[in-house]
Amino acid sequence: MLRSAELYLISAEAAYNSGGDALTPLNIVRTARGLVASNASGTALLQDIKDERARELAFEGFRLDDLKRWNEPMTRKPAQNLLIINTGDRFNTLTKSTGDNKFVWGLPANDMTINTNLVQNPGW
């Protein structure tokens, strides 16, 4: 299932990457949500598109693919309440570089068993 906002954001990113009009689809999403239309250009426009994807598609499973596509590392943001989460290394302070082998999912064991031509992703 696709949402219209997702399609507009895909269109905005594609237009930005091909030199087209990225502001129009981006601003359709922004103004529909009560935000001020963006008038950014260059890298600021790309950052606006990335920020809007993060807000609009939060908790829907897009973030890892977005970070991989943009070749950006994953860094956990500060927790709102440290009393309700595990703290320490690999919990609230986790960071993964773009080349980290855990930035790619491992192949399921069943798939590896069924298809012997598959090679497991490094680190899994």
C-alpha cells in the first residue's frame, strides 16, 4: 500500500536528483500538513526533502532504506526519558557507520536452506 504523501516525496527526491522541480511535490505535502512552503534550493532543498520524509513516514519502516540510499550513518537521537529505556553502549548511544555490516539485514535461515546459491551477508 502506498500513501499519496509517500509518492509526492518520492517524486520530490527524484526531481531533485534529476534537476527537475522538486519544490512543487515537496510543498504539496508540507502545505497539506499546515507547514509553511519551502523555498530552499541546492543542498538545503535536499535536506528539506529528507526532513519531510523523516516526519511524514516516521515508524513506517522507511528510515533504514532512506539512510542507505543517502549513504548516511545511523545515530540514535537523545531519548525523551532515560528512566524507561535501557541505557549504555548499544542502547541509547548506538551509532552505525554507512559501511557497517549490520546496516544490511541477514538472509533468513530458511531462504539459505532452500536456495544453496545464496551467500549470507557479511557479519550474519
